[in-house]
Amino acid sequence: MNDIIQIATADNLWLTQYDFFVRFLVAAGIGFVIGLERERSFLPQQIEIFAGVRTFTLVAMMGFLAAFLKFYLSIWIFEVTLFGLTAFTMVAYVLTYRNGHTGGTTEVALIVTYLLGGITLMGYIQLSLIVTVLMLIILSLKVEIKTLIGKITNDELYAFIKFVVIALLILPFLPNKSYGPYEVLNPSEIGWVVVLTSAIGFVGYILVKILGARKGILLTGILGGLVSSTAVTWNFSKKSHEMKGYTVHCAIAILAASSIMVVRVFIWLYLFNASLLPGMLVPLFLLLLCSVLLIAFWYRRLLRVEQPDTEVPLGNPLNLRDALFFGAVYGGILLLVSTANQYLGKSGIYIASGVAALSDIDAITISLAKLGNTGIDATTAQTAILLSTLSNTAVKAFISMWFGSAPLRRYMAWGYGLVFLTGLLGFLWLLLW
């Protein structure tokens, strides 16, 4: 089983018999699951399709073997086979079109399956599996996708087009060079931050729109927190006066939205400076665990209570003015923290972090993550990030305590009190770390 099969014309491709058969089985499995989905989707309609489980499996195997034989028989065999499969698919489409079937999804999926068989031979197994999973999602969500398209407004469509323009036509052309004092302003990195944070907000907007608030206030708080945890806090603080019997619901939504902030901090650290994560894992985990336990404890009270209809105001799906403002804030924080480090040392960084986080947690977290181990030492960056996290939490606590009803204030006093005590334990951990 360990004999080596050498593909003569590919110096960088060596396969053992074991590797060959493993990849062959993966290719066949890809064709099988795609064909299974296609055949299963047409069963309720009682429609015969030209390609089902067996056809898709054979086509994936054909793509695999054609790619293999490309190195032994002819360098054109893969392309010629693909051309033949495409011609066969076109003929099949014409025949099914005459019978009243106008869709071309199965035909396109068959050609993609052939290509997946080919790249599986070349060793791109993870890539082929990722593409397969995406294909299965797209193929199986036909009704949901059509329903979603029907709900898209003009503003949301324009917002998506703007996002594509920014991400694909503007971001790649920004200069990747540092400018300004302390050489911390990089247009390409600032643009990438704007696109990344805008993407998170846009995805959160879509999720809230698709799933809706009626599936539960807990889910509303979590998904709404992706869009704006402050908006969720404001909304449910005001609603606590109107829904006097649903104070626990409002408290859960607020705390759930606030806990998403901790998840966002973890994501930013992982993306921008993973070396800071080891020291931050315990403090962030304690904060998240405290919030989750409180939510679970309060949620038990909702099991016998009918959930009311509530909605989170989504606002604009993509506001370019806000996106550019965020980029300016991000750059300003880089300068602020660097200047504070230059003239005031660690105390200046802590003051700048606490003040900057009053309005936004993402910009200060990304800035500190970038400067960690370069402009400032890791311990200072970690402490400042934890301080900014608690500072931003204090804003949510103030809103809920000031604008919420009296019963909600009692819940928030206990909830945020425990969160801040947990934050102190996080500071203690950093000192010992």
C-alpha cells in the first residue's frame, strides 16, 4: 500500500497508493452527497432529473481520473473531458427545458462536481470540501434564498453594492505603507479595519432581518448585539417601562448584547495580534462566563412566560459616513495611544483606552492589539484592553440604569455588579500573569 505512484510530468506531485485511494474516495464522496441533495430536492415534485446520486458520483470520479490521466496520456484530456461533459449537460438541459423544467442549477452543479474531482486529486482536499459545503448550503436553501430576495429593499441592495465597491474596488488599491507621527497610520490597514467592522455589522443586520425578533428576546439580544449593543440596550431599557411584566426579558436582551462585546474583543485579538491572547483568555473567559451564567439563571424564569413581540431597530444596513468616521477614529486612537505612551507612559495609555472605549470598543481594541509587542509592551496592551472592555460595559450599565424601569435597574445592578467584580478578577490575573 505504500508503493509510490510517480506522476512523471509533475515534479512536485508524488502519491502513494494510500494517498491515491483516500483522495479518490473523497472525490466520490463529494459527488455522492451533492447528488443525494439534488435527487432528494426533486422527490416532492415527482420530477425525473437527468443527474442524481449515481451520475454525480460518477462525474466526480471522472474528474478525478481525468486529472490523473492528464499526466500520463495527454495534457488535454482533462479539458477535453470537461468540454464533452459540458456538451452533454447542454443537451440534457435542452431536453429537460422542452419538458417544462427551466432551472439550470443541477446542470451547473454537475460541472462544478467534475472540477471538484480534479482538484481533489491535486491534494486540495480542504478546499474541495469547503466548496462542497457551500454548494450544499446554496442548493438546499432554494426556498429560503428566494424568500430572502423577495424581502430585500432598495436601500439594502444599494448598501450591499456599496460594500462590494469598498471591499473589492477601493481597499486593494490603498497604499500599504505607514505614514504620520510614529509611523502608525497605514491606509491599507485602516481600510481593511473599516471593511471588516462594516462586514460584521452588515452580517448582523441580515441575520436579524432573516430570523426576526419573534424567535426570542435572547436571540434578539445576541444578534442585535452584532449590529449595535448600545441600540439593544437603549431599546429594551425603554421597553421595560411599557412591558412591566417582562423585566427579565429586557434584562436578558441587554446582558446578551453586552456579552457579544467580549466575543468581539476575542475576535479582534485573534485577527490582529494573537500573541496577546494567552494572557487575555482567562479574563475574557471569566467575563463571558459570568454573563452566560446570569443569562441562563434569568432565562429559567422565562420558561413559563409567553414571549412578547419585540423588534430591534436595525437602522441603515451600511452607512458610509459612519464607516469612514470609524476609520478616522481608529487612526486617531493609534495616534492618541502612541502619544500617550511617549509622554505619559503606561498611565497615559490607560487613560486614553478608558476614554476611547466610552464610544466604541472595536477601534480601541484593534489599535491596542496592533501596538502590542511593537509600540507598547504586551502586558500594558492587555491591561488597557481589559480596562476599555469594562469602560464600554459601564456605558451600557449607565444607559440601562438611567433609562430603564425600577425593576430593570435592580436586575442590572446585580448583573453589571457581578460583571465588574469578574473584571477585577481579570485584572488580578493579569498582574499574576
